[in-house]
Amino acid sequence: MVDQLTLAPLFSEGAIIQGEQPVTIFGWGTPGLRVKVALGQYQRQTITPADEKWTVQFPAQSYNQTLTLTVEAGSASVTRHVQAGDVYLVAGQSNIEYKMADDADFEAARANFTATNLSFYYTPQVEYETKRQFGWADEPDPRWKKLTAENLGQVSAVAYYALAQVAAKHPTRPIGMLQCYKGGTSASSWISEANLKADAKLADAYLQPYEATVTGRSQADFDAAEAKYEATVTAYNQKKADYIEAHPELSLEAVKMHVGHTPWPPPMQPKSYLRPNGLYHTMVQKTVPYTVKAMVWYQGENDADHAQLYDRLLPRLITEWRRDLGNPGLPVFVVQLPQYQDEPHHAWAQIRQAQWQTTQALNDCTLVSLVDTGEHHNIHPVHKQASGKRLGQALLSGEGTPTVVAVERTADQISLQVAPATSLSAKPGDGIEALVDSTWQPVDFEIDGTTLKVKAPKAKALRYAYRNAPAPAFFNEGKLPLSPFLITF
């Protein structure tokens, strides 16, 4: 049984709540418990349901207010002071988790820090629980904190560079960075069992292998497998450290070309955070239905082994999170993967294709491509500033990077309409290829304003930059790259 009354830690002292939108307050309690909530001049009350999670909603609050939030139930009472601003949920795996302290430009960013209206909340990475818990070793006491030059190293680098632009655009408005991520994770870890089961192919790829792996094995079996894996990682880390010491002039990307990559993934077991649906329960359900202005999703790297299924996985995740956040039309910004060579043939190309297709299929879903960035042999690029600033530009403008938005075919020509763009330019790099007589071959193209015109009358398909580490050739007037694509006829 839960405590009689628990207010979600997201509503800590100094929390940033979303302004100019109806806002949801939530927590947990004993089923049947009457909960009274006051926000500023408004009061609400509700009865805690059987699932123990209570919610109430309040009218939109004007920006820049400091409001008193009071929650009462029985003899229990909690009072907080919160601020109305803009809250951005940033989620995914390791490249959105990548901390400012590890960023190549961290020292310069810290020296020039001016984003004094930014606050952040870090969702504890609870890996496994038998009863609901809010803290974890990485964050025992989750709460909102003001961002300063001193704690700048603790937050997501991509999110900081993005939201620093938002904060500069609105210097008097509180800006909230709500972080919910964990490295090395598949999107299947972030959605519900019912969602995976609803698609037979996803169930076959994610749920059934997990059940087959853990069924019939003892804890001793799991412990032995984990010990063997940890020994392998220790040996690898020593090998890498020795090579770095012997070759201090080399970048991490160059080092990994010689010593390989960190052994991954660890062996699966029932308490593994990599299990399907695991983080949906231990992290997402602690975060929703917090009201936010927009959501950023930067993930896909760990689904390369099932890249052909990502076009099924990603839209299900976005739709479910929107539902759980209480906003089916929530703006979502999907960050398209950068360049990286060391994956199965075309795996990252397939992930990028799914990211592009998802943003085309879902309303209020915007693609932010990083295909012109990255390191070919380092899955975690150390320079995040360009990526973050591009994301920040998209958050402010509501426009992403250019994509093919319409295709028109005539007898001898295929026209590809590109947006957002007022003009297009080409530079040396990957050209457009056509599938003719079962063979991919380069084809001539012409740029006409914002349209790519291709001479390929016999083409069964067209593709552009469709490989793991392409060389993008097409850019709009803002020097933003055209998303890779594969178009079949």
C-alpha cells in the first residue's frame, strides 16, 4: 500500500509548471482517499482511484507568476511554491543523456553561462522496483533545481544548448528542462506491454525473446552471466586505457578504431533496465501526466538490431506518451540520428527513414536531422553544441530541417518537393540513386527552387544518403541538411 498521500516529486519547491495551458497536478494515495488541491486562487478535489494515482486539472496560468500549490488529504498537507513558464520534456537514450561535463565545449560554455532563467529536473533512472520508489542511486532526492554555472555539467548537453536559446529569447520567462532518459535503451523499454502486444511483429521481436531468456533460469544463473560480462568490460576498459596512455594524441574515435567498442548489451535478466516495458513503469509513469510545452525524442541507436521495425515502434511510443501526458496534439521533435559507421548494413539508414516517415505521418511531429554531424566510429559524438543549437532553432520556430514532403511523377521525370526551404543548394556528397532493373545507379538531377527534379523514367525506387554514415549533399538556405530518404513506386 502506498503512503496515504504523495505529491509527485516533480512538484517540488520552485518547480516550473507549464504556463498558458491547462495544467495537471498529480500524485499517489490510498484508494478512496479524498484529495484537495489548491493552485493560486483555484481549488479542486478528487477521490484517489483503485490504481492509486490521482490527478486534478487547473485552468491555464499566465507566464511569470509564482503560485502557491497546496495538497491536503486527511491530516496530511503539502505546500509548494511553483512558477509558470515553459517546460520541455527531453527524452531518449545516451546522446540526449550525454552530460555537459563531457562535452568538448563545456569549459567555454560554463565561462559564458547566462541562462539564469533555466531550471532542470532529472528523473531518477529507477531500474527495477517491487514497490513504487522515486529516488535512485543517481538521484536520491529528485527535485527542480536552478541551473547555474556550477551545476551546468550535470545536465544534458544537447538539451542545454537548445534551451539556452529558448531562455535567451524569453529572458524573463522561467524555462524548465524535464529530463527523462537512460543510455543504451531500446524504444521498447519506454512503452507499455499492451502497446507492444498490439503489434505481433513487435511482440515477436521484443517480448518473446525476453521471456525465452529469463524463463527457467535461477538468480545464480543471472549472477554468473553478469559476472562474466563485467569481467569482459573490465578487460576492455583496461585495454582502452592502455592504448590511450600509449597514444595520447588520438581522439576517442580513433582509439575505438583500434580497440573496438564497449561490450554491449549486458546479459538480460528480470531486473535489467533493458527489459521491454521496464522504464515505462519505473520512469515514464513517474513523469506523466506532467504538463509540458513540447517533447524532444532522441533515440534509435539501440534499436539498430531491429531497424526494420522502428517504423512500427516509434509512432507507437509517441502516440502513447502523448496520451499519457494528456495532450494528443503535443508538439514532438524527433532528432534524426547523426553519422555512425559501425552498425549492420544500412541499419542507421533504416532508423533515419523511420524517423522521417513518422514525422510525416503524425501531426505536430517535427524532424530535426543531424545527418551532417557525428563521428564515424564514435557512437557518442563529443561536440553537442551544433546539434543542440539546431534543436533550439526548431523549438523556437516550430520548423525542423528539410524533408521531401511531396512526390510527383510524370512519364520521364520525378519531382521531389522539399520543405521547409526557400531555396536549395548542392555540394559534393551523396547523390540521388534510382533502382532500375534491380540495380541502384546514380541519376542526374536538377534543382528548381525548392524542388529536386530527377530524370529516372524506369525507376522502381529513389534513395538519397541511404547509408549509415552518408555525405549529405543537399541543404536549404539555412544550411540545414535534407533528410535521407528511400521512396518506392
